[in-house]
Amino acid sequence: MLDRSRLRIAMQKSGRLSEESQKLFASCGIKINLQQQRLIAFAENMPIDILRVRDDDIPGLVMDGVVDLGIIGENVLEEELLNRRAQGEDPRYITLRRLDFGGCRLSIAMPLDAEYTGPQSLQNSRIATSYPHLLKRYLDEQKVRFKSCLLNGSVEVAPRAGLSDAICDLVSTGATLEANGLREVEVIYRSKASLIQRDGEMSDDKQELINKLLTRMQGVIQARE
Ligand code: PRT
Ligand code: ZN
């Protein structure tokens, strides 16, 4: 049985945010043994439990109040926020700090030989993406009608496979786009990892611990700048 008096923090189990999240915890003085392939890791020297999950689950865990804190890419967080709002919910969370890792951009890309003169070139096109809500928000603002093709992986091969005219996917170096004969035509969202807190009552002990961790994080991040 989990002890509700301990601070629960969700982090990505394995992926692009895991190592940096782990390093951040360590530099804040949290001693955790992450060697075991466990879902939950208990800090040895502070009342903290680390929950290690798929990144996609983290926004919901915080919004549902299942965990107290989470480290998550803003792209995933914002997509889940829009997703829940679309379903009539009023999801809440508090952003404690934007972090200095996980940087990337969500961009629209097209085959090299496709003509692109601006968002209007996407009128009535089909766009493959794992981020349908962020894409829709952007193209609605541009008054562009489009059809989305939801893919949770291999988005970059969709045009070549004849599944879509364009894609909307995360980019960091641009090498993946280049390798797939695609060109970035529009950046629609810039993202970094962020530390978020659940909304609602927090015990004094937990809030004090959160404040202490935040102060340490500020120090660590400032020293890296
Ligand atoms: O298993 P789990 O669901 O937890 O992980 P995941 O596979 O969904 O996510 P993961 O680990 O790939 O990414 C986690 C988070 O890292 C993302 O949500 C972003 O916030 C951030 N991030 C930063 C990136 C990238 N950079 C990135 N380059 N996430 C993905 N990519 C992918 C992109 O999708 C594309 O396939 O890398 C490729 C492009 O990279 P470049 O360098 O070739 O442009
Ligand atoms: Zn994921």
C-alpha cells in the first residue's frame, strides 16, 4: 500500500527525458536506487516515491491528482490538456518550473517536391500526427481545413507510404526529416520539459518539501546556465 504522506513524483521510465530527470533528482540530493526495473522507487533519504511510467501517462496522473509532481514534455502536457478540454473536462495543474532539457519543436513538414507557400497550401490536405489537438488549434487559427491521420509512431514515413500529404511531428536536429525526404515548413509549438504539480490541497510537510526541492533545482539549473 502506498503511503500518501510521501511525496509522489512521476517521471518517464525510459526515453528522452529519463536520464535528465534522474540527474536532476540526484543533483537535488534525492537518493534513489533506480537499478531495479520497478514501477516505484523509494528515496532513501527523503519521504519521496518516484513513479516511473510512460511519458504519455504523466499529465493525466497529475491532472487526476494521483501523483503530486511530474516531469513532462510541454508538448505531451498541452496535447492532453486540449484533449481533456475537448471532452468537456476542466483539467488543472500548476507549472512549477520550466526545465533546461527536452527541448524540441512540433513542426509541419512536407515532401521536398511539394509546393508550399504558406499555411493555405495545406488546405484540405491530410496530415499525419500524434498531436491532433495541437495541430488543430494551430490550423484553426490559420483558417485551414484539413484531415488528420493519427499515428503514434513512424509518422515520418506516412507521406512516402501514401497515408498523408504532410506530417506534424517533433523535431530536434532535423535529421529524421531529412532522411525521409521531408522539409520543415512551419513550427507550430516549441517545447521543453517542465515540472508540474497537481492542483488542490497539499499538506504543510509536502509543500515544504516541494519548496525545498524547487530552491535546489533553481540553484542547479542556474549553475548550468
Ligand atoms: O515510451 P514513452 O511513451 O515514455 O516515450 P516516447 O517514445 O513517447 O517519448 P520519447 O522518449 O521519444 O520523447 C519524450 C519527450 O522528449 C517528447 O515528448 C519531447 O518532449 C522530448 N523530445 C525532445 C523529443 C525529441 N526531442 C525528439 N527529437 N521527442 C521525440 N523526438 C523524436 C521525433 O519524434 C522524431 O522521431 O526524434 C525524432 C526527430 O529527431 P531529429 O533529431 O532527427 O530531428
Ligand atoms: Zn510516449
